[in-house]
Amino acid sequence: ENPAIYVSEKAVNDVSEIVPILNKHGKNGEPVVIFAPRFDSQVINMAVMAKIRGLKTACVEVSVFGNDRDTLKDIAAITGADIISTATGVSFLGEGGGGGNVSVNRASSGPFGTAASVTINGTDTIIIRNEKADSTKLNTVIENLATKIKNDSEKGYDVSFDTLRLGKLTNGIAVLRVGGNTEIQVQERYDLAEDAINACKSALATGVVAGAGAALAFFNGEVN
């Protein structure tokens, strides 16, 4: 919960890049999550050692090819992080990091973002946005993406992936708490809630057909 989030456009191959930020956040007991296309094995080992010593640290490899090329930008927009890149001159220490005269304290107002929570498993990473964080970057990305979808749609281009991206950037999340007086009642209500959630997911993925004969009524004129 409430981790410091770093987003790197370049592979993280040097342990010295992350040691200062691990030390900084470790002093405050803040978890650290780093997103990048690739991590050197030594960097992974350093993150594991930091975790053993009590600092919650995670390195998440993000695909940057094909339809996933904008994933890092979306993560940066959601978390408010600056993208660490050689082209922009932003390092883990902030702008101009690595020049020898930039203090690690620069990171306190620089490259890292935040989130209410980050949940990571073997295949998925779920980022819950901090609602109190500045949403300027996120709103700009959403507006640009919505405009791109509209323009591409008018030109007949496939907008399915951009629509999926927009959904991930704008959708919220809900927590359902199901209870009951007995174990049997709890399980029954849990199954009903699970069925309802799966029905909603199916509707979002494939669409819906109105019931009660409405579809037949709608197409009646067309058939005649």
C-alpha cells in the first residue's frame, strides 16, 4: 500500500541506479515498485535482498512491443510518475541524475509516483490509483486518447485496443463484501454475487441482447 512507483523506459541493468532510492525510501519504510522493460539479474537480487531486510520492493517487467508499447506511459499517467529515459534526461534521482551533483532528495519531488495500492501476481498487476494525487497527466492522456479514438473511428481504423486502454485508464474498482448468518447462506450469496459479476464481464466483452422479446420487436420491421 502507498508505494513509491518508478517507471523506466529503459532496461535497468546497473544496481547503482536503484541503491539510492532503496536507501531513501527504506529509511521511511515506504514500499518501492519499479516498472521497466527488463531488469538485470543483479538488480533483481538487490530487490530480493532489500525485501528480506524488511523493505517491500518489487520489480515488474513490462512489455513494450506491439499493442503494449504505450503501457509504461499509461502507468506513469495513472501514478503521476515521470518516465525515466535517456532521451529526456530523467533518471531515478530526477532530472539530470547521474551527473554527480544531484542529490537523492531530488526524487522527493521528481520522478516517482504514487498509488493507493499495487497488487502483483505471476501474470497480472493491479494498480489502484490514489484519488488524492494530481490528475493532470492522467486527464491529458485520457483526452488525447479519446480524441484519437474518435478520429481513427471516423477513418475506419481499428480502435479496439485504444478503447481497451481508455477503459483501463477511466474505470474504477468496487469491493463487494458478502455475508450471511450461516456458512451455507454466505456461500449461496457469494455464488449469486459471482454469477452477477461474470454476467457483467460477459456483457462488457461481447455486448448484450435485450430480453422479454425486445430484440424480436426491434427487428420485426426489418424482417417484414
